[in-house]
Amino acid sequence: MPAWARDIGIARRPGLCARHYRASGDLENEDPAVAREALRELTTLDKAMTAVRA
């Protein structure tokens, strides 16, 4: 799935959009644990959107 299609799919779902926005902001957090959790969250969201489109 192209990144733009995933982003549109996330934007159309307010709950996912909030999670994506929060995790994207935490990616560059100074605390490595927070950054790792953000990466895990974004990976989970990406896999969920891929499954929805499959």
C-alpha cells in the first residue's frame, strides 16, 4: 500500500489519527523507551491499515 493511501485511511478514522499523530510526535523523544514505543505503535497502525486494505 502506498504511504499516501495509508495516511488517508488513517486520517479518515479519528481514533487512529490521534494515535498516529501522538506516536509520530514521540518518535524523536529523548527517552529511548518512549521513542521505541512510538515506533511500535506506528508499526502496529501500519500493519492494521495494510490488513484493512488487503
